[in-house]
Amino acid sequence: MNRKIANVLLGAVLTLCIAAPATIAGQKKAGTMKADASAHKAAVKKCNDDYKEAVKAGKAKKGKEQKEAMAAAKKAKTQCLAAAPK
């Protein structure tokens, strides 16, 4: 009888020792992922808005200047997205 109680208590303690750190780590990770996601989303939105403004300004130009402006806008957007937090 005492052996069964000791085994049950030992099993419960070991389960808590294994499960508690995993639960705490999961809660911390979930909170930081939301913050990271919102920062990424804001950075991407800014990049897209800047790109739209650059395209709008580039369309006002003609010929070779327009092509250069569009290429510069595309390159700036690519660099901006690469620099955005993941």
C-alpha cells in the first residue's frame, strides 16, 4: 500500500516537473510572437505605402526617367522588406 502511494506521488511530481517549464515557456513565446508579428506587419505596411507613393511620383515622369524611377522604387521596396523585422 505504501509502495503504491509512493509511486503515484513520485509520478505526479515528475509530471509536474516536466510539464511546468514547458507551459511557462509556451506562454512567454506566444506573447513575444504577437509583438513581433505586429512590428513586422507595421514595417511591411510602411514599405508598401512608400512604394505606392514612389510609383505615383514615377508615373508622372516620361520615358527613361519613368523607367528609372520605377526601377528605383522596386529596388527600395525590396531592400525595405528585407530590412523589416521577421
